[in-house]
Amino acid sequence: MADYYIDPSTGDDTTGSGTSSYPWATLQKGIDNANGGDTIYLANTAADVVTSQINWSFFGSTTGSNTTNPLMIRGWDNGGSITIASPVATITGVGEIDTTGQSLSPLFSGSSKPNDIIFYRIKFTGQGSTGNTSVYVSCGNRWGFYECEFVADRYGAYCLGGGQDNQIVGCYLHSDGVSTTSQGITSLGVNNRTSNVAYCYFKDLTRCIQSVRGGIYSCVFDSIATNIPPLRQAQGAVFGNTIYTSGSTTTSLVEIHSAFLPVMNNIIKGANGVGGVGISTADGNTPFMLGNNHFHDNSTNMSATPRLSLGTDQTNDPTFTDAAGGDFSVGSNAQGKGYAGLPGSATTNYLNMGAVQEQASSGGGGSSYTNVAAAKFTRLE
């Protein structure tokens, strides 16, 4: 297993050797030389400006890639200043891939994508040209994204999607503030092969998640669009999320697509426009399980009757004001107690995501929910 270093600011693909002292300049050069089990470090000094699809033609030419030896592409603190500044944490040592102005569809070439790739602290920006509405990062199988950022600046594009058995953990997905139909994640997991999305922060997107076959745990969906369900065609557990908008939402916030899907321990707030619904089903009849959710300020909390109800739902205003005590406050940076850190991060990074309320009593209102999702994910280092 080898380590390769990329520094777009000081590296050179011709004279460099891929070491930390003599790095290469592009991620493509690193992939061309890497095998399964290797690590590629992308420096935080400058973005790797990509003008054509990254291809995998030479990757794994010696040993290949497998589930026990995945390739890791991760940020490298080489004295630069690139960070991920989400509403809940600032992460340093971040590498950046920038495709501003390019019409890349997708970023990584399609048919030759390998399986078993991990991205850690990588920022994806400049997703492409206006009007290109496909998926920006089209995944292989068993890909993982940990503490990454996706700036959704391509009109109508999804940030990432595809593949199965993928993990999206602790990522920040948001609009660039210009695009009006930016979208998040689509079509993860197929058949009985699931993917999970956990501890992610979605902000100012039209559709945050569509058709994820797997769990959606302890995420925050913040200031979402008013006319498209942020969680559409949910096909796995929806547990411990905070889903809200400050606008007059005229659609449902959660649309259930699979039978007997559990929707539990979520805050669901703000579907208060004409036709606004907290939870709906795709056909109006799909049976689902419900429990311990916190509904507030929705025109209708549910447009369908759950097959099974567990616990007690609440409808009071979920505004917890004790930031020091760790309680979640809708519309602020105060978060509910929960996950104590992501891979390699300080304990403050994404400490308190989603609707977890272990200290709600000190903040005034709300239930004490247990963050069982935290046990499902482990550190990389």
C-alpha cells in the first residue's frame, strides 16, 4: 500500500515523484499510478482545476481494487487554507476539485468506474455548465464520502448518485446561492443492496434526496424549496432527521415510497402552504410505520394513515434555546446532542446533527430521543 501526494499549487506531473516533498499536480496523475489500498492526498493549497473527465483506465493495473483494500482520496494539510465551512463545523485540511465552466457529465468517466473508493474531506465545486442536469459524481459500488462538501452550482444537477452499498456521512450539500433548482442525492442503492446517508447537512436545495434505497439518519434539511419534496421516494428508514423550511411549502416534506418504512424521531416543520403536508406516500396507500416524530407548523401533518404507530408524536414548537446545553434550535446553529465526531475530526465536528434531543429538558420543550444511528458508523482513523 502506497501514499501519493498531489499539490495543485507546487506539484508537477512531469518532474514530481508523488511524494510529499515532490508532489504531482493533478488527481488524475495520482489515480493513474494508484492501486487498491493506496491513499492519494490532495493538498489544501489550491483547487485541482479539472477540464475533462477523470478516468480510471490505469487505476489498479497492478493489484486492482477490492473491499478490503479500497482506494482513499483524502484532503492533505500542506499549509493551505481550503476548508469546509458548514453551518455546524469548519473542517480544515480539505482538498478541492473544481470544474467551473466545464460540461462534465459526470466528473468521473462512466463505464470504467471501479468499486471501493473512499473520499475524505474533499470539496467538489464548479459542477458544470448551465443546463447540464445529470448527476455530477456518478458513483461505483461501495463508495464512501466522509466530511465532503458538494456545492450545487449546476442548473438542475444532482450532486451525486448511483451505485450500491455506498455511505454518505457527515457531508455538506448546498446551493451556491445562484442556481435555483440545485439538487442533492439521487438513486443510491438498488434491489436489496442498500446505501446510507447520515449526519449530512442539506441547505437551500430544491430536492435534497430522491430514491435512496437505504437509511437516512440524523441529517438536517435546512431552508428547502417550497414545491418539491426534499425527501422524495424514500425507500429506507427515515430516523432522527430535522426537516424544515421557512417558506410556505406547498408539497410534502417526506414522501414515502416503500412499504413498511419506519419514519421515527424526526422534526418535521414548515409545510404550511396550501397543500403542505409533513408526510405523504407516493400512491396515498403505501403502509408505513410512524413514531416519536415532532410535527409543527404544517398544514397537514400526514396525508396517509400509518399502518403502525409507535411512541407519541408531538406538535408543540420545537424551538430549544439552550445552545450551551446542546439542544437543537430550528433556524440556528444550536444542535441536539448526538454523534461525537466523524472520522479523524475533533469532537465538535458534526457533534449534534438531526433531531436528537438528549438534553431537551434543559432547553425547554421536546423529547429525549436516543441517537441509535451513531452506533452504525465508525471512524476511519
